[in-house]
Amino acid sequence: MTSAPAFHSWLDDFFAAYYRRRPVNATFIGIHSLDEFLPDYTEHGAGDTLAEANALLARLRTQPGEPHSEADALDRMLAEGFLEIQRWELQSSHFHRGNPCVYTGEAVFSVLSLLRRPFAPLEQRLAAAIKRMEAVPALLAQGQANLRQAPPAWTERAIDECAGALALLGSGIDQFTREQGISEPRLHDAASRAAAAFAACQHYLGTELRRHGTEAYACGDEAFDLLLHRGHFLDMDAPDIEGYAAQQFADCEAYLASHAADFGARTCQEALAQLADSHPTVEGYYARYAELWKACRASAEQLCLLSWPDCPIRYVPQPPWIRAAAPHLYFLPYHSPAPFDSLPEFEYLVTPIEPTMPPDRHGQLLRGTNDSVIKLNHVVHHGAIGHHVQNWHACRAASRVGQVAAVDCASRIAMFCGGTMAEGWACYATDLMDESGFLTPLEHYAQIHTRLRMSARALVDVRLHHGAITLDEAAAYYRERVGMAPQAARAEAVKNSMFPGTALMYLFGTDAIHQLRRDLAARPGFDLCAFHDRLLSFGSVPVALIAEAMRKSPLAESTKDLERHSRNPKCHRRER
């Protein structure tokens, strides 16, 4: 067997290289020794990253035998797969060689990652933010040097991100310092220089790069297979995925059409529109999030669906300093907690609805952020039993990759391999709460529509990246077959194009968990709470690998899980 110290030393070097090459990701993960730095996308920097990846792979493959523990075995497979994917990315036009959003996204979120969370004293975070702002012109200049052509939709998105950055570095920084009650001339000076660089970048994108568009949105068959097999570790090929997703889409479409009449509606969209009628009052709006969060936890604990961890969360309005910038950025209301930061409470930023707003604006916002949106999206999927509970477990996983892989970073999660578990669990958890009676009949109907959308995303993922459809056809599919608004449909298609193999992880992660549960439930002694605790204990690693491990020892539980069950006599629910 492999010497554990030798592999652990290699893994230390792997993570050291990961953080050094991705300092903004490191900040989001809670590694703060690199908070002053930005990534290096120069020809020399990218070449060093590629050489380092090759050297790490060569070292790993000369280590004899197999890792001695389950966690080591996972980390070996996942780190190797990550490095293989990284080699492709470094030479692909989808990332620093051909996507301007790599530069704009990293630059703006390098600052946001330091301002949004109080992981350290404000003075320390501002000092790092100033250093990063001072480095922004060089990073954006690297983009201008590297980018000679780009798909038009990516250029337009980068232009919009520049607008968000300008709002942040202008009025946003002014409001931030006022809210904090500080005066920091160096911060304003650095923000002004960074803003000038973003303005120059926006001009370059809107003139020079816009004139050199390319339709190279597809990553191609070979790259897509690499992502499927060495990222998600699926044993399916693209045609299998497309066929499965098409069948799921057809089933959902038929159900939605036949059951619209259950709600006195003629069409699916007419039925779903009724969800907007149930919403909180202006006065009760913010409290509604906490009410539904507590109800979700109470329901899960009463039925003993899992061992709910102590992970406090507080829903608060989006702070004024970010409001002008956020619509232009990949700004998430729920941003996964950093595994290596120790904050006593997590803040979930919600759409602000204030009494001083005009009444017609109140109605628009409350209907758009109605009870079903709060319950299904902000509570169940993200802030409660879905992402937040899964993130708590991931932070404590034995797998070091599993601890960090699904952390939200500048434009995507930290490692591709975390996707099927992170999104699969959140979608499965919503199904679980539906199964448990937490959703209304109309919310259950909405969940079928969510599954329709998941299936459509998987279909577009395969077809777009194999060149079977264009970006415009992908957006049209979302509009015409899923019922998405034109702007949302276009944004979804663009996101699909930028991150191949990502859109399918929702459907296939969810269904892999459901299938694993069905398989293990047929065995004597199955306990649903123990199943969920064991599943979550792996952290953010591919569901396919978790399923393989659990099928070998389906009733295995950690000591901590057993202790939890022994303290809760209700945790003996058998699968029916």
C-alpha cells in the first residue's frame, strides 16, 4: 500500500499549488496568507501553472500501491482528475486564453471576497483590498494581452461586469466606508486607480474585442468526455446523458400539461403564476425567511430526516454598498461559508424591501419574492437543509478535496468535481421536503417544473458543447420549451456555454442520490437518517464515488453519527 506520509506530503503540495495559483479562491475558502494577491495569467504564469500540474501528476503516478484510507483514495482520484482538467483549461479558449470574464470576474471578486465577510479585523481586510485594487490594472492588462478574439456573448457579459465593478469601486466604496464609520484615503485612491483600469478594459472590450467575435462556444467531444469521466466520474457518455435528460424532460412536460387543470389553469405558466399571489406583507417580509427556516428545521427533525447541525444563519437585507453593483455580477445571496474561517453566524443576503419604497415597487418585489420563492429557493434549497447543511458537513469531511470543492468563488465553485454533490443534494433535499409534506400542492407542481428546467439544462449542456445547437438556439429552447423570460433564457444559455459539463450536474446529482437511496432501502436495517448522515459525511465529492463507497458498506456510520442517533430516539425511521 502507498505510504500515507508520502501521499499526504504530495497532497500538501497539491493544495499549496492550488492556493498559490488561485489566491482569490483561497480567500473564499478561508486561506488568508494570499489575500493581497491576484492570479497570474501572463504567458510565464500560465506556463508555470501547467508545468506544476504536469510535475504533480508525474509524482502522483510514480507512487506505488493504493491509499490506505477511504478519504485518501477519494482525494487521490479527485486531485488527479482536477489536474487533468486543469491541463485542458490552461490550453482551452474557454478560460484565460479566450474568455474576458475570467479577468473581470477575478478582479472584482478579489475585492468583494475581502469586504463581504468579517473573517478578520476590518483594518486587515482593507489593507489586503488596497493591495488587490493596486494589482487590478496589471490583471486586466493581462486579459488585453491574451485576448484577441472571444465569443460575443462572453464579451458582453464581461462588459456588464465592468459596469458592476465601476459601481462597486465608486459609490459602493463610498457607502461602505460611511457604513463602517471610517475614513481611509488609501482605499479611495486604490479604488479610483482600479476603476480607471476597469473603464479602460470596458472600452477595449466594447471596441477592439467586440469586433473580433467567434462562435466557438462548444468545448468539443473530447473535453466534454474528460469533464464527465474525470470530473463527475460518471459512467455515462454524452449520448446516454442526452437520451436520459430528453426522457425526463418529456415526462415532466406531460405531467405539467395534464395537471395544470388541478389549479384551475389552462397552461403550466398560468398555474405557476398563481404562486405570486401568496406573499408576505412589507412589515412581515424579512421575518418570513426566519419563520420558514425554523419550520423547515422543525419538520426535518420531527421526521428525523437527518442530524441537523448547529449552523446558525441570519437573513439580512443586501447592504446598500453592493446594491448598484450586484445586478451586473455573479453575486449570490447565499455564498457558501469558508471552510477554514470560524464565524459564529452566517449572513444570507436577501432582496431589500423597505417601507420607504413606492407602493407599486412593493407589490412588484413581494410578488417576485413570494412565499414559494422564499421557501423553495432561499430556505430549503440554499439556506437550510440544502446547501447550508451540506456545506456544514463538507467542512468536516475526512476528504480534503471534499472540504473545499464546492465553495463558491468568483464565477464558479472551487473544483469542478464538487458539483454533483453540492447541487444534487440541494435539489434532492427539496424533493425530500416535498415528500415529507412541507410543500403545498402548487409548490409540488412547481417542483416538477424545476425538474423540467433541470432536464432542459442537461440537454443544452450536451447539445451546445457538441455543436448540435447554437447559443441562440439554446436560448430559444429555454424560452419556448421551459417558459423562461427572454433575458433569463439568454443568461442561462451564456452560463452554459462558459462552463461545459456544469448544467447537467443538477439532474444527474439529484437522480444519483435518489437511486442510491432506492437501492439501499431494499436492504435490511436501512435507516433514512443514517443514510443521509453518511451521504453528507463524504463532503463535496462526486455522488458517483459516494454511491460506490456506500454500496460496499451501506450501513457504515461514523462514530459521531452513531452518537447523534443514540441521543435522539426518534432516529429509527425505516424506509417504506
